[in-house]
Amino acid sequence: MEKEERIERFTKLAKRYKDSPQNRQDILLPYIKELAAMTEKERRELSKVNQDLYWVSKKTPIGESFTSCSHDRAIFLDATSILTSNGKESYSYAMRENDIELFRSILDIYNPKWLNKQIDEVPFSSQRYGYHNILKLAEDGYIKLPKPERIADLMAEAHEIRLGNRDISFDSSKLLQLPVTLNEHVWYLFEYPTFIYHQDERAKIAFAEGKTHKDESISALLLTCTKTGRISSRKLLDKTIAGLNLGMGNLMEKWFIDLLEAYQPTNEELLERQDSLIQTLYTVKSRAQNAILKLLKQIVKASNFSIQPYIDTTQSLLFSLPANSLTVICSTYEVLIKSHPDCREKVYEALSQLLMHKNDSIKKRASKLLATYSGEKLAELQQQINASQPELPTLEASQPHPYCMEENRLASIQDKDEFIFSLSRLFDTTDPLEIWTIVSAVAEWFPRLEEADQTHLESVFARAKAWIGVTERYLQAILASYLLEFGLCLQQRFAPKASKGKQLTDLLIRGILGKKKINGVVFTPLEDLRIYNNTDDPLDAFRLFLLELIGMMEAGNPVVLSVPTHRPGYIDADILIQRLAEYEQRGLKPSPYDLQVALDRCTWQTDKPVNINLSGELKQLMDYLINDRFTPCKHYEYPEAWLTVNLRNHPEAMRTEFSDFYFNHRAWTLWTGQLPLSSQLAPKQDFKQLQFDYSSKLLYSPTQPILWQERLWNFQKEWFMEPQADLHLSVFPHHATIVLAQILRKCAVFNHKQTFYTKAYMGALQWLMDYQEPWNETDLLFLATALVHYDTIVRTYAAEVWAIGTHLSTIDNRILGEQTARLIVLKAFPLRRLQSVIEDCMRHRSTLHDAALRQFLSPIIASLPDKMTGAKGIRGIVDTLQS
């Protein structure tokens, strides 16, 4: 049977198969025997077909849509994949747990060599079979028993029951069926990281919602078994503490601490293990540290308490622990002073260090304890501390340096080897300016490449093929299509004229499937690629820019106007004029997006005249940009460019000469980023998000977007998983508001720890480290939300941006304080968050920053209600700054 016949037969069987016990015996298993009789090469030829058949595609008015195949077909494909796979493609080549009997029947016919290796080495593959099924298969000799870490993965889900329709329940009694489970396998949960915390949380929620009659979590089962004597309580306690010392991550840490607190160890049990508990303080995070400190406080009065190890350990952690843990330590120190008089001197030494702590409440607590118990020694200790403290540095306000200097100049690609190497980095870098430089270099270097260079580029095209159709990472998918289009242009440039048959095949692929083909790889061309089926998505603007670059390659034009010359995205005006002059000499017309971005990035020193050595409309355009001299044209060749300059020079209003342009001018203020903040948070339950007052009707337009700004309106929060925020910010290095406003509109959430919200802020803040423009009210509202963000790292970055902006005098701290006060009035965040970032990252940087901080806090103090939680702490900061 030929390859095409085998593929056709396989496809027909897969599409027509209806699952039933009779059909398994009459159709499926006989076909499995037929596959087993084939050579490995013949079976492998069906692997790609098997993968593709899992999805059903259909044409829709907005593009191609994909849905998963029917359950009947999935059974057929799962069963045959055991033979067509080599075990490396994906862990999905595993039978579903409820089809284990079918799986056993297949293994009787054909047992693949790779099965044991897949179960042992590919994460999660073993879990698709289920814990009890794996043990049974091993017992019957089909497979070897997996290694301990895989058994731990299986154990984490061993109590789960799948009910169909994606519903699940839990039954922990399943773990009592085999003696080996409690005797050996359950203890692997304490030695290897798993998702046991999530699974137990789901089991507890199921109990709380009434789906189960009791708590079916594994932790509850373990505690029950210690009471009935089925497992040793001593072993459970030892394993839990040992697990904490292994440092297996936050979720495992939470599981261990919850188990430890539910166990409620006695003082005798704690004293026996106090050295191990003290040791865990070095390996665990803040929540677990606090729990351990509270357990140790229970036994501090005991005569055999390990005083010296406790003091040494806690003393070394005093400046890294959160305030709630330090409060526990202070209260423990007080008990130590009362219960163990011999250790007072050592406790006083530790308490004296807390007098230098940045948290005022901790300092007061320490000084109160010292005043109460150390008597005359307090004054002596305070004198020593004051003498050891350095003076606050004096810092003068600076001015932003010239935009284009040697220090912020971007490196250009100098030779062919560097160009090919940079292409290999395209899918690894997240620097938007490096991405822009590399994709532009493709058009610039295209005319200089030789036929032999295609061999050197093969690895680049191979990486691009791997990203085709990866919908979770659209930026990489766009870049992949762009590189393959480049490869196709290069191939057509050097390849001899194709035969009529090949030309016809390519025409059919392009005309019927809407695809292009290079070296056997079929891909969607940039022209037809749709971002989430949108034509006005923010990332679609970048796609259209790349399409312009493809057009430049085909036209033999190596000059890209928008390549940045300096960070954070500037283009020196003299260099841009040189590039435009080259266009005039060649008789070429600049591409719309390339010209727009170049104008937005163009930078010059105001104290030096710029020689605009151009003619015609381009000269008038640059004169309007640089000198703000507007000369009307009889006919505008570049309407989007004129609007871009208008938005940059005069965002307050559009010129009447441009009112007839093909443009949605009704939303002009929104394209400038001026969003009016509502007096209330968004009306979402348990979801604190800013709300802005604007009419969505203003955004309707019968025209397609022609400006980059217009597409920004369609930012979706999920799309910030990619480095989009800083990519778009690099387009507007003089006016970050355009992008920051969209992040505010979608991601200004104060109480939901979602990765995409954090990534949006992090990408923007990293880019803003180099921002030198004066911050307007919308910019400062963004910074205010970042300073009180739920994520500690975002707050830390925001404080660094604040410090840089304060030093450069680009931030008005009074307005920043007013914007923060508006958030306080909205009750958007707990005041403790603001107090924390000020104490940890903003206070006492320099005399200049302390003066700015007083200015920042002034409108905040004026708006604080008297009885608001946390207000006392903010007022305390002001008192320390004034003193």
C-alpha cells in the first residue's frame, strides 16, 4: 500500500469511527493490528495526520475557525497515536484514564519502547493514566514502576474523580485501597514538588460547596490516619518540617504550613524538633516564617528552649522579615527577657538593631521594650546607634540630558555575520528596540545577500517554522511569518524559474487555502494573518509595518525610516532627513506606518538649527514638525503623517485643514491619552478597577484605522502577556501617555493578582526608566497606580521611576500626590501598601527626594479621613520627614 493510500485510509477511518464496545472489537483493534504490522517508518508517516485530525477547521466571515474533534474521533486518534508516535511530540499521546481497558488491549498487540521513558521523563504524561492504573499496569508487567517524582505527581491527583463535562469530585478513600500507598508512595509528596496544594484546595472547596460529604483532601486524610493509627504521627510531623527545609516553592510551602497548623503539635513535639524549626526560617518565605515563629513562641518559656540558636537566627533576619513577623519576634523577645534572665544582654543587642529599622512601629516597639527592661542602658545604646548612622546624601536637581548622546546611542548592524547572528536572536529578545532594529535590518541587508547565504540562514528559518500558528504568542507568530516571507523572497530571487506544475501548485495553495509555501512548510502570509481575528488590533499595526518592509524588499528599497538611533526610541532629526533625502533621490514614496513612526521618534536639540535639506511636501512636513511652521498643501500625499505631527505638536486640537482626512477625528482626545477618571470604581463585584468617563459611541468609525494610535484603543489585558507595552511605548518616546492611558484603562486593578496585569505594568515601568519628557496628569495617574499596585516588585520599580523622574525634575510631586489622593478617596487600595513603598523604597534617598516626598504627601494628608485604617502610619511618615 502506498503512502497516500495509507493516509487516505487512516483519515477515512478516523472521521467515520463511532465508538462502542462492538466497534472497538470489529474495527479499532483489527486496525491497530494492521498498524503494528507496518514498519516504523510507515507508521510515522501517519503521525502528522493524527495530530491534524484532532482539530476541525471551518471558514467563517472573519477567518478560519478551529474546534476540537468529536469524542469518537478522539478515541480513535488516542488509540492509534500509541503506534504512530515516537513518544517525543507531546505528552498528549496517552490514553484517557477511563479508557484504560482499551489501552491494555492495545498494549497486548503493541507495546512501544518509548512508553516507560515518556511516563518517567515527560511532565504530566503519567497523570493522564491515573495512579491506580499505573500501578496495575506495572503489576501486570506492561510497564516499569515510574520513578518517585512521577509517583508523587500521580499521588497529588489520586483522590480526584472525573465526572464528565469537565466536572470533578474527590474521594480520598481511594488511597486506602493499596497498602503501598500509605506505607511508601504518599511520602513522596513530602520530597518532590507537585500540585498537591491546588488539588487539596479544590477538594476543600468541593466540601464547602456541598459536593462532598466531608473534606476529601489528602492532608485531611493524613491527619485522620494519624488519629486512627494507620500512619505514624511522628513521621508525619518530621516529614512536614523536613519538607519545609527542602525549599520546594511557595505552593508546597503553603501546603506544608497548612498541614502543620492543622496538626496542632504539642509543646513536647515542638521542643523535640525546635532546631529543625529554627532552621526552616532560612529557607521559607514570609507567611511560613510567621507561622513557624508563632509555633516557636509557644515553647519559649521551656527550660530546654534553644535560646542562642533562636536569637542568632532571628537577629540575622531582622531586616528582611515583614512587620508582622517582627512583631512576633519582639513579643517572643519579651517572653525571653522575663523567663530567661541570663539571656537579657543578647536580647538587648538584638532589640537595639531594631532601633535602626525603617518601620516606625517596629522601632517604637523595640525602644519600648528596651526602656522597660534595660533601664540606663537605653541611652547608651541610642547614642551608639546615632553615631553609626550615615548622613543623608545631598542631591541637586538635574535636567534631562540632550536626547541624542553617545551614552544612549544604539548599536547598528555592521556586517553580514552580525546580521545573521542577530536574526537568530529575534525570538529570544524582549527588547523592543532590538526587535525593531533586527526586522528593519532584514530589508536593509536583503539586496546585499548572496545565494550562498541561504545555507547560513537555514537555522533561522527552522526556528521561524516552529512558531507558525502559535496563537498564544502572536508577536512571535507575526515575526515567524515575516521571516518566512523574507526567506521566500530570497528563494525566488536566486532560484531558477519554477516549472508550470510548481507554479500551479503554489497558485492553488495561495488561492484556495490562502497560504504560502517554503521548503515544504505551508504558512499564513503576513497579508492574511489576523490577530485574534481583528483588523484593528494594536499588534496589527506592527504587522502592517512588517508588510511594508516586505514591499521594500521586493522593490529593492534598503532604506527604513523608522530605525531608532538612540534609546528609548529616538531618531536623530539629521539622520531622518538624510533618509528622506535618499527617498527623494530614488523617486520613492515613504510607506505610511514607517513614516508615522519615524516622525513620532524624531528628536532634535532646540538650541541648534536643523537643516531641512528636502523639497516639496516632505520639507513642509518636517518644517511643521521641527519649527512648528505650517504651510498648507494643495494636495496631501501623506495625510497620516500630517495627523501624526499635529497630534505630537498640538494634541489639544486638530487643524481644520485636516478635518476631511480619512480619520476618526471624533475621538481625537482619546488618541492623545487624555482619559477623564470617574468618581467611582468599575461596578464589578470583588474587583477594584479604575473606571473612566467616555462614550464608546465616540469610537465608532466606518473607516479603517490609519494611525497607530487608533489601534491602541483595542488593547486587551490578556495580550500584555507578550512584550507589547514597551513595543508600543518605543513608538512614542516623546508622548508615553498614548500607551499608558490604555494600560490604565485595561489593567488598573488593585486587588487581583493576575500575571497579565503585572506584565503590563512591568513592561511600561522598565521602559519609563529612560523617559525624559515632562509627566502630564495621565502619566502621573499611571505612576500613582503603580506605586500602590498589589505586586511588590511593581511598586519597587515604580519607586525607582519616581526617584529618576524627581532627580530629572520631570515629575510634579504635588500633582502625583493629588492623583494618589483621588485613589484613596475611591478606597481603591489599603493605605498600608502606600506606607510600605514609602518606607522601603522612597524615603531617605537624598535631601532632594525627601523634600519631594513631603510635597507628594501634602495633598494626601489633606484628603485623609480621620478614622481611615492606615492613616496614622502615613501621618507618622510625614512627622519623621519634617523632623
